[in-house]
Amino acid sequence: MGTTEFAVAGLVPEIAGDLQVSVARTGLLITVFAVGMIVGAPLMAMLTLRLPKRLTLMLALGVFAAGHVMVALSSNFTLILAVRFLTAIATGAFWAVANVAAAHAAGPAASSRALGVVGAGAMLAHVVGVPLGAFAGQLMGWRGPFWALAVLSAAAIVLIARTVPHDDLAQHTGSIRSELTALRSGRLWLVLAACATTTGGVLAAYSSIAPLLTDRTGLAAGLVPLVLVGFGLGALAGSIIGGRLGDRRPHAVTIIAAAGATLLLLAIVLLAGSAPTTAIALTRRRHSAAAA
């Protein structure tokens, strides 16, 4: 799921050429998916309150797989946009429920660590999924990665059906009204704003890595993928380490990691003329943001 979110960025030229649409318009495939994630996570979390978590995860993966098959078969750009939106809603539902299921399975003493492991899956997409997706797109055409993701999702459905307990992970019997009542909490909105700010900064930096390194620092274009891998490794490490430390000192980890990400972003702005410094700061910034 992390791969499908980010790999499209590396396939935009191929998709635009095959569907005969502009590169700018093809970029809507990324925007639409992001909007679907924003809508899908809270909406589907409420709509599936009374469903067992295992069933919700399987249904979300089923929609995800079917959506990728439809995209791989279609040549209609409008249809592909609509399917990407629905796929993103399923992705948002999966992430929301997967976090709850992981925390429940690990227990209160290790819930942060469990969330870190789940989040590491998305970070791993930066290191493995996105480069492989771009490479496969060049060899097999842009539809190849969508077929591969559909097959992997179908396999994941089988694994979840066999490994995730049914009775232990039954959804609680709360109502949509009680869930909406939680939105009155000022602390909840503060946390949401902090997450949006941190994540927005990370993704803004990620989208600007290539021009920043080549145009500003003078780094050879062939070395940019190595920095991207370092960016992903930093994210993976930050997610795992942040999850482990968060069980013991959640407030301290959150504050220090966010402050570190802010300082590293400032360092990138001031020291962008140095390629080594910028590359290290980008990697460390992703590490701090993932931990936050």
C-alpha cells in the first residue's frame, strides 16, 4: 500500500505517454489518491465499527487488489482516476484498522512498538517498493507494477485470514455518534495538526529532493537514487526506534523528534550548497519525522 502511493510518481511519464494525457494531468493520480486517503481513514474507521477487524482488513485488501486490476486493464484516464480514489479509501481503511489491530494484539505495554512496526511497512516502501516499482515499470510497462501489487494484496488476504485472530480482534460496539463526539477534544485536533504539519514537511521535502540535489547542490543525477534510499532507510529506522522508545516516554519522543525534524529542515535551507550535508540532513530528517 505504501508502494502504490509513492511509486506512481516514478511512473508518471510512462502513464502519460500510454494514455495520451499531459504529465501535469497524470499527476492527478497522486493527488486523487491522497484525497482518498484523507477521506477514507476516518470515514471507513467509523463505518466499519461493528465489523470484526480481520474482516475489515480482508475487505480493504480485496478492494485494493480489485482496484489495481482495473487500473492495469483500463485505458480510460477518467476511470483510472475514479478507481484510484476508491483504492485510496480502502487503503485508508486498512491503515486505520491495522494500527488498532496491531496495538490490541501487542497489548498496552508494547502498543507504541506495534504501531512503529506497522508504520515501518510504509517506510519500507521508500527503500524497496518505490525503486522496484520504477524499475519494473521500465521493464514491463507501467501496468506491470499494478498487476504485481494486485497479486501481493491477494496473498496478504490469505495471510490475514490465517493469522489474525477473529474473536480477540472483534470491533468494539461503539456508535458513530460517540466517535464524532471525540472530535470535540482540543487535544485531538492539536495532535492532528502536529501530524499533518510533520508529515506535510516530510512529503514536501521528498518531492523536492531531486531538484534540490541536482540544481542547488550540483550532485550528479545518477546519485539521487542513493539519497532516496537513504531517505527511506532513515524513515524505516525512525519508525522502529520511535515505536520502541514511545512505549516508555511517548511525550518526550514526540517533542524531541518533531523538534529535530524542524532543525534539520532549517539546516537544509541554510546549507543546501553542500551536497554531503544536504544528503545527510535529508536522511536524518526523515528519521526524526518517522519517529515523531
